[in-house]
Amino acid sequence: MRKYETMFILKSNLEEEKRNELINKFKSIIETDGQITSVDEWGNRKLAYEINKLNDGYYV
């Protein structure tokens, strides 16, 4: 099986419960046809440039 890497950024102002819900949703999508070896949550970080008037995001 080939190994792939993905990253997604969530809005930094999401509540922890909603953020965990979204992370689990993405994990379940991947696990339908693949296998997850690890998940790294980097936390809130400044974006390189403004996206939709947001300057920071929660990196996973």
C-alpha cells in the first residue's frame, strides 16, 4: 500500500468539541479505503497570508 500525507487547516476560533468532531469526520473518511498511521495536531498557527479575512488557523 502506498503512503500519502495530508494536512488540513480549521478555523482557529472553533470550540474544542466541534474541532474534534471535524477531525474524527476526516479520519473516518480516510479509513473507509485507507489506514491512518498517525495524526499530528500542530495547534493554532499564523497563516502565511490572509485567507477569507482570517490570519491564523488550527493545523492538523
